[in-house]
Amino acid sequence: MLGDAEGPAFAAPTSIGGTTVALHVFVKDVDALARQATTAGAELLQPPTDQFHGDRTAILRDPTDMYGSSSRT
């Protein structure tokens, strides 16, 4: 998926001095994943939110600065 480099979780590689890779996973319970990840030390950048296209998504950053998002299946 390609998108604009804007918002709290997305940036152009040249603007941060590195690569910009995000992992997107599909899970049965986005809310439970977000709770588990934040308990383990991840930063919640976007809380679980229902999207117009039917997915429920959350965006997280782990302690090593890797970004990820998840959607309900």
C-alpha cells in the first residue's frame, strides 16, 4: 500500500534519516492486541478506530521505533 507521508505514524525516509517500514497484520481482536501491545511497552499512536471501509484499525510503535497497524478480520 502506498500513501502520503503525513500524520503521526507516516513520514518520508529523507525526513527522518532512515527507512520507513510499517507492518500491517490482520487479527481477530484489534482492541485486545492494542491493550497487550501497550502493556508490553508499545506507544499507541491511533487507538482502535472503525474505518469507513469496514476495518477496525489501531496504529502502534514499539520500543525499537518500528511502526505497525492492525485490522480486524
